[in-house]
Amino acid sequence: MSDSRDRRPANATRPAGTRNYRAPKASVGDVAYLEVVTVNDIGAFLDWGHPRDLLLPYGEQRFRPSVGKRVLVMIYEDQQGRPVASQKLERFIADEAVGLQAGDEVSLVVAEATDLGVKAVVNHRFWGLLYRDELNRPLRRGQRLCGYVQRRRDDGRLDLSLLPPGEARLDVVGEQVLKALRASGGYLPLGDKSDPAEIKARLGVSKNAFKQAIGRLYKRQQITLEPGGIRLVPNGE
């Protein structure tokens, strides 16, 4: 069989000296966002951080990817025990989560935007949803990050959050408020009567979380509350 990259067998070693593989190392069982390095009559080959590129067969593709583009795939073993990739995530990712409950810390891989927010893969096994109101920063397809189970619904589906639950959540939001105060010279024109959209745009958090966080900061004498906003207490951090 030819050693040419254009006609090599699945997972063949890439020719020496062609380039350094830069992808974070992925493993069987992972959902990963991988770069296409070769396309031929077998399928596409992906850089998954190993000496041998990963085959994405034509039968496992949702569209024909081109070299240099990235695709979101599940890495699994075929019937011969060889690692291969699939873009058909619904075959591997379950809607109903098992073994998780509210408050659990989980790993997330961002999949796609929806009308409600962002769909993500949880622990490489389940689907979950980050509601738009829960997003405190822009997310990109394939991004890996830490998240938390906000709740497990009656149908077993997961609602997610990027903020930890309980007291830890308020501490994180409080730090965001303090950071914004420092960056704005010690004053923010935000308070109990501010529009939720304005708080969201400025701090990336819900109005409810903001109100709880500034209440804690006020009790700790880190801020003062004024009619038009909040002010950082000098040396109160």
C-alpha cells in the first residue's frame, strides 16, 4: 500500500517533517474540535495530537470538510478496534443524563448555538443547555470549559451554568463586580433599579445574581450603595 498522504490507510503515520502536530491530545471517547489535514477518497484525516492522524470516514461526515477547517467529532473505535471519528454526535451523546445532579462540576464542550442559548456536550456523554441568561462571556464552537449542573429536569435533560452553585457563585459574581469597579475608577452606575439588560451587558450576569453579590459586598464593607450606583470603598477589598 502506498505511503503517500493522499492515499494512506486510516490512521497512517504522517510523513516526517511535514509539520508539527499542535492539537491538544484527544483520546477515544472524547468529543473534540479537530483540524482537517488531508482529504482523499477514503475520507478526511484529522490532527488529534498523535503521530497518526485520525480518519473521519465519508459515512460519518455531515458535510464534506476541507483542509484547514475544524470539525466537531466523537472519537470512537470501529469494529476492528481502530480509532476513528464521527460528526454524527447524536449516535453517541445521550439526551437523558445519568449519575449527575444539581451542583455537580462537569466538563463541557461547546457544540452549537440555539434559540435558547448554547448546546454543550457534558463529560463527553450527555447533552446539556446553557441558557442565554447564564452566559457571562462569548463562547465558541469546540471550546472546552468547566461548568456546573444547574438542574436535572424531569425528563433527565441538563440545564447548565458556568458559575458554581450557592455561596461560591456569589463569590465569583462579587469578584466580577469588584473587577469592573476597579476598571471604571471605583464607581459603577448600576444598582437595584438598573435594567437587567444593562447589568447583563456590563457584567455578564443576571440582575438577581448581581443584587445578591452587591448585598454581600456591602455587608463586607467593600462597597457603598448610592442612589445612582455602587462605589468601591478605598482599602475595602
